[in-house]
Amino acid sequence: MTKYIIRRLIGLIPTLFIVVTISFFLIRIAPGGPFDAERRPPEQVMKNIEAKFNLNAPLHMQYLRYMGDIVRGDLGPSFRYQDHDVNFYIANSLPNSLLLGFVALGLALIVGVNAGILSALNQNSWIDYLAMAIAIIGITVPLFVIGPVLMYFFALRWDLLPTSGWITGRYGWITILMPAITLSMQPFATIARLSRASMLEMLRSDFIRTAQSKGLRDSVIIRRHVLKGSLLPVVSYVGPAFASIVTGSVVVEQIFRVPGLGRFFVQSALNRDYTLIMGTVIVYSVILVLMNFIVDIIYSFLDPRITYK
Amino acid sequence: MSTNENKKESRLQTGLQATNEFNQPLKGNSLYKDAWRRLKRNKMAIAGLVVVALYSLIALLAPVLPIYSYKEQQMSHIHLPPSFSETAGEQMLERKIIELTTLAAKDGRVEWTEEDQRLIEQTIEEARERYTDPSSAGGEELTRKEKDAIADAERAIQRARRDIAVEEGRVNLNEEEKAELEAMRRQIESETEVIDGEEVKVHERRYLFGTDYLGRDMLARTVWGGQMSIAIGLIGGITSVLLGLFFGAIAGYVGGKTDYIIMRIVDIMYSMPYMMLVIILMALFGRSILLMFLALSLVSWLTVARVVRGQIISLKNSEYVEAARSMGASSTRIIFRHLVPNTFGIIIVYTTLRIPVFIQMEAFLSFLGLGISAPYASWGSLIGDAVEGMRAYPWRLFFPAIAMTIFLFAMNFLGDGLRDAFDPQSKNKL
């Protein structure tokens, strides 16, 4: 088992390597540089700046040096914000993004699984129809529509929630509600539909009939036999769900002004802030890849049919 | 030689009508007929189909529809709310009247009614009673704090009654303001503008969806934005399905090392945060529609490739392919004559399901300001533009959002219906 985990961990390195390399060269071949301004400073000043940020070396040397730096965990100085280096900005914003992401994921999992189970147990009842109607909305309506519409009604129109702000601000924890709900809608919908479908399939399977004919109580059958099997597809969906949450957070953080990593992402790319873009890409990739890895490991624990070689 | 014989054979067959045991002619049930029959029974899918057809028609006819230009800016028409009954000129006048009377009312030129006076006096009286505390230090004399509180209450009631007076038009405008209004009225009535060689009375326009921050017609922008979004979805969906078909078919048919390499590439791309890479690409290389197609197509063929590969592998081992191979058909012929046509069902389904995904991805980029740029619009860029001012100008958000949501719903119902129609066993799959 340990061997398997280690092998899988090593297998993650090529993916990360490819992502970092592609982004590095993409960024460098893009037109425009971080220090392009309307009025160009004197030649000597530019040279000094380029030397400071190691921009005067040949491209492959810059690449090797950067790879060396990130292996040591140093993401370099920001090209745009002179006060701190990239590590500082990421350390400050990442916790907010992670908190938002995990709250959204938790919300999607808890509400989604329960909605799916209830729908399957009460197939074709109003609970089923309601849950599936909400799920269709979640799958169809993009989050940059859901977010502003929620904000318009709950914050601007009815004045129930603050429009923006963050936990550390004066409104406290309630500020996380709308961004988290917006982010969780799409994964919630998929999880609800997944768990409903697999639960229905499980209910029709032979071993459940056997359990019923043995005279077990329904609640025991559901808890001990049905649930376990029918949650497996949900577990394997957690990876993609988290990916969609991470991507969505770029937009949601902008709508609700959450001080997270997504805020830096688009802005740094527009600013040609080479190191900050690279930093955010690396952090996002590591999170996504690690999340997929953890889910795979959990899955192989839960499903006895999987053998790890 | 063999093809000639084949033709003879098929002619022979058409001559002999197939019959059932009651000697009634049997009609062949093709895959498509069968699918269409199943689709027709699915009410939601048919409703989706109708909506999609309607949207496509509107998008195609956008240049000849009786709507205003999507890029013409009318600086005097900025942020007019949607209205069926009022022309732009009437809305402008109303706005001006409210502006002038509010100023005049602040200036004190309000015709107070008896009710106003009674209410104001009553409120002042109540405030005085509430704030006059006989036990306080000054006794009957009011402290400064108490005086301020009473003055505040007076101001509040006066403001409230003044707003009502403005609404009811009980404000005296002076000559200067009246002249200003009259001049504006005349200007609205007479002003024309030459657009496309025609004299147009621009202030007689009616904006059913309101206008945006540059005085552009939101109805026109929603229709043209829809055209852009649907076109992107259609072209992008077809491109990604073709790419997926190409790689999936090769991987599935050739197998072995080729299959392994292609599928490894697909796996690696799957685990990459590709939307992030697309965002960077767009931010770095500037907004170009072509680049956006390229970037989105590159990342969206993966699922199709997997599905097609699976289908091809199961078809490859079927008896009729074996028969074709034994007759000496080449690989290209087998792939394109036998295998690919048999995956058309899936292709139709996936193209339909890909279109809304593509529209969403494009809208996502445009929302961030990285997709379609001015003067062009897509649903995503319209929504993105509207978020900033949605408290004051909600119509700018709602019309494109509703238009887009209805279309996405219709596409999804149609796609799900098609999938069920082509593959009835997929009923409970996702």
C-alpha cells in the first residue's frame, strides 16, 4: 500500500512539471513585458531592472534558475508589487481561497448526497422533483449568473446579507454564505444526480433483494448495504468537483470581492507579472493534483474491487 | 469487380420487397428513424428543440430584424430603463423634470398642501414631546442635544414630504428652468440624426430592454450577443467533437502503442487545470476570437476522444467489420465507411451537449474581460459588463442572463433527449 502511494506521488511530478514548463514559456513568448510603460525609463535604468529580475540572461538559463528556485520553495519577487515577494502574497490570500473552496465543497457534498439519497428513496415524489429541478438549475445556469442574481436579490433588493466583504471584516462569517453557495451549485447538482442514480441502481441489485429476503429492516439495509456502494461514484467525482470549484473561484472571488488567490490570477496575467502568474499557476496545479491524488487513494480504500499493484 | 457485384446484389434486394408473415411490406427501421420516434415522445426535448430553433432563427435573422444597431452610441440615451409604452424622448424629459424639481424643492419652492403642513407640524410636536425631558437639568429649557434631535426630525419629515411633492409635481419651477425644459422638449421633437443615409428621429425610439452605459440598445446587444454566443458554441462544439473523433478513432482502431500514447496525453491533459491555462493564454496574448477558439478547442476534445475510442473498440471486433476486412477493405475504408458512420449517433449527442459547455466557457472568459471585446458582445461579456452597476441598472444584467439561461436549458434538455433517443439504455446514466 505504501509502495502504491509513493508510486502515485512520484507519478504526479510529470504533470506538475509539464504545467510549469508550458506556463513558463507561454508567459515569456507573450508580447509585452512587465516593465513596459508609456514612458520608457533611460536605458541604464532598464538594464538595472532587468539584471535585478534576471531578465537579461538567455531564456533557458532563466528557466533553469526559476526551476531551481521553486524546487527550494522560493517563488521569487513580484514584478509589480515591490513591497513583498510572491510567497508573501500567496501566503496571505491562499488561506481565504482554501477556506471558501472547502466550505463550498463541504456544502455540495453534504447537501448533494442527502438530496440524492432522499430523491432515490422517494422516487417520483415532490422531494425527488424539487431536488432534481434545483440540480438542473445548478448544472445549466453558469455561476457568473447565479452569483450576481443572488447578490441582487439577497443583498441589494431585500437587504438580508452584505453585498461583499470577508470573514475578517465587520460582517463576520455570514459573508462566506453567498460566495460558497454560488460556488457549490454546480458540484452540488452533479453530486445529487450521481448519488440518486447510483442509489437507484443499487436498490435494484441482487444482494439487496437477498438482504430483504433475509428479513432485515429497511433502515439497516440502506445504512449498511446501499449507502456504502452508492457513494463510490460520488467519491470519484470529488476530484473534478474540486477542479470546478477552483476554476469558479476566480469569478466568484471577483464578484463578491473575496481577498483570495483568484483575485491575483487574472490581474497578474494582465500585468505581465511573470513571477506572480507562475506562483498562482503552481499553487493551483499543486492543489488540484494533490486533491485528485487524495481522492484516488480514498477510493482505493473504499472499493475492495480495486487492487493496487 | 466486387463493387459491381455489390451493386447488382443491392438492386436485386430492392426488387424483392421484404414482407412479414402477413405478406405486408416491411419498412426498414433506421437508427435515425428510431431515434426520432423516441425523441418525439420526450416533451422536454421537443420543447428544447423548438426553443433552440427559435433562437437560431433570431440569431440568423439579426441583420434584418427591426432592431437598432448594437454598436451605435446615443449619449443622451445612457441607462434608460426598459419600457414598452414610452419613447426615449419621453423618458429623457421625465428624467430632466425629476432632476429639476428635486433641485427646486431643495431650494424651498414647494407648494405645501394642508396635509403636508399638518403632518410636518404634528411630527415636530411629537418630537418635542419625546425629547423634552422634564427631569433634565435645564427643566423646561431644551438642551442643545434635544434641540438637535428635534431639528433632525423636522428635516426628515420635510424631506419625505418634499419627495412626495416632487412625485406629485407640486413644485414651482422658475422661468429659467421652464425655458430649459421647453428647449429640451423642442429639441427632442425636432432632432434627427443621419444613420445609414437615412434621417432618423432618434428620440422616438422605444427601448424594450433599456440601454447600457453608452446609450446602446440592450435588445440589439442581447440579440447580437446571442448570435455571437451561439456561433461560438456551434463552431467550438463541432471543432472539439471532430478533434475528439479523429484522435479517438485512431486510438481505438490502431490500438497498441499509438492508443497508449494518445490516451496518456488525454490523461495528463485531464489532470491539468486547463481552464487556468486558457485564462493565462487569453490574458497574455490579447483578446482574439480565433485564439479563444484554439485554446478552448484544444482542451475540450478529451471526453469525446475517450467515448469514441470506447465505441470504436467495441465496433472493431464486431462481425461485419471482420467481414469487411476479410473482403480486403483497407483500414481507411473500414474506419471511414463502417466505423465512423456508426458513431454518428454519439457524435450528434456530444455535439449537442458540447455546445452549451462551449457557450459557458466562452461566457466565463468574456465575463472576466478576456473574451469578446467591444464593440462586439456575447452573453458573457454583457453579463460581465452589467455586474458593476446592477444596483441601479438591473435590466442590463437580467435580459442577457435570462436569454442565456433559457438557451442553455433548452440545449441541455435537447441533448439529454437525444442521448436517451440514440442510446435508450443510458436512461439513468449521467
